[in-house]
Amino acid sequence: MPAASRVAQLHEFGQSPWLDHISRELVERGGLKKLVDRDGLGGLTTDPAVFERALAGGGSAYDDQVRELAGEGLTAAEILDRIQVDDVRAACDVLAPVYMGSGGEDGFVCIQVGPALAQDTQASIAEAQRLFAAVDRPNAMIGIPGTEEGVPAILASMRDGLNIACTQLFTVGQYEAVADVYLDALEYRLRRDLTIRAISSVAGVAVSRVDAFVDALLDQHLPTADEAERRRIAVLKGRAGIANAKVVYERFRSYLGGRSWQLIAASGAKVQRLLWTGTGVEDPACPDVMYTDELIGGHTAVSMPVETLTAFADHGTPLRTADRHLEDAHRTLRELARLGIDMERVGAQLQAAGVQRSAEAWGRAVDLVEARRRQALGQEASS
């Protein structure tokens, strides 16, 4: 029997590998099923940027659907919505055996509420319900950002029994907010004799963007730094993302050990897993698998872009690491604090920027569909 791939071996340490990518060709030509069979792929994350890339590189895969829906009078935004729902539904079907085989612990495909709704609680709740009903698969997971307005939408959606991916999380405080509402939602359902066994959630904590943001802040200290401080700054660069994530994981573990969780778990609740996102390494001077190698641990999932998954399959190191070198992680954050870099403030700025980036990606995706829609209508008019 051949040895499991490096990616598949992550399961041995309690981590599920997910793919941060979707495309119609990936699903229809069997690429997604191959990843499930060969690498134990446990899920997919999607967002406007993912669909923008799918449309930009999807060749003619979407042309027939765009032509049909354009002929029905749908706008570009309505067509993009239909494309998202159809692609996510098809991916859910490929991952259905994973979902069933894991007892509903894994095998999810995420689809996000529109970024324009990030500051509108009630609209986010309604959109989460609409998307879950539209996909119509038990292993669909609805992404809602953990913004000030998003957290109550997450709570309400979980109380309604939806699977929720809490997105745009960067810090311990932001993680705690969604961990608390997950417990609240489960307790709410238990008090009303509603099932909690079918509800799943992940808390998506981003990694690479923390490094990019903090490194830029560190660079601002260089013009006035003496030689000793320059050396300290050099040591800190590229370390904030992993250090911050390890401290989040430490807090996550403390939740699992708490009495509140233990009581709910005894009633059949599933763990709200941490989902590491933003694991692609942009700095060519850094190892291309450093985020994946350093954050392997129980009750987690890791969403990897195609390039990172390919790199990990080639030379990643499957080994439990998420709870190693915790004191070093705390020391790094203390050193950053001494330089005036407060991680919660960083997280707030990153969260706002992340929502804006998603909105911009959605706009670009709509523009791509609009170009195809106009082309389709023009072709029909001239035929």
C-alpha cells in the first residue's frame, strides 16, 4: 500500500488540508476528486478573490451559463451569484463522501456573504440564509466576517442551525469574540431542545497579512533606530504572523479545556476548529511552506492556495508544531509591543482592509462577468 502523501499525513496530527481555490474546470474535470482521493482534501474556501481568479482563468467554462442567464435578463451581479452557488454546490457534491465519512466534521465548501454587507447585521443574516438554501447541501458553510456588525450575524445564523465560517479574523481578541458566540449559539439551541450535532463552524485566522502589515510598521522605525534596535527589528521581521497564530492556538486550546465547552461537548457539539488562512508566502526570501509547517495541530484546518499545497506536497514537514515554541511566540509579541505595535489595533486595521479588499475583488469579478455578458448579448444580436 503506497504511503500517504505529505498533505494527507496532516490528518494524523488532527489537521485537515483545505484548498483556497475553486473553478468549474477543477470540479468538472476531476481535479477536485483527485485531491480528495490522493491528498485527503477536507474542504474548500472561496471568496470574491477566488471567483475573480476563476473567471479570469476559466477559459470558456462559464460562457454557456453567462450566455443563458444574460438571455434571461440577469445582471452581471446576479449572474456572478448564480455562478458562485452552482460551483459551490458542485464542489459540495464531490466532498459529500468526506462529509459523510467524517460524521459531518469535515468536507465543507465555504461561500461568503457579499462584502457589501459586512457592516449590516440584518442583511448578513438574511443573505446567509439565502445562500445556504440556494446551495442546498448540508456541507455548505457560509462565511461571515467577524466585524462588529458581523459577530451578531454569526450568532443569529448559528442559532438558526447554519454552518458558519467566521472570516477576517487576525488576533486573539477577534477569535475570542467568535468563540464566545459559538458557545452562546449552542447553549441557545440546547435550551430549546434543538439539535446541535449537525452544526459546524470554523474560525478563520489569517497569517501572512499579519506579517506584511507588521513588517511595514517595523520599517517605519528604521530611520530613527540605533544599531542595536535595527538588529532587534531585523530579528522580528517575518515572525509576527506565526507568533500571533500560535498564541491564538493557545487560547483555542484553553477553550477546549474549559468547563463551558466540556459541558456542551458532552451533548454532542462539534469543536469550532481553527482554520488557518492566508498561508501563501509572498516573500521569496522565506520558505514557501513556513506557515503550513509551523501551524500543524489538532482540531485545525489549513486553507492553502494551489501553489502552497503543491509546495507542501513536495517538501512540507508533517509534524505537530502549532503548540511548540510558545514562549518564543509570546516574546515576539512582547517585543513588538515595546515598539508600540499593538496586535489588536493591527487586527482592527487588517479586518477593515480585508473587507475592503473583498469588496474590490467582487467588483472586479462583476466586471469580468459584465464583459462576457455584453459579448454574449452582442453575439446573439448579430446571429
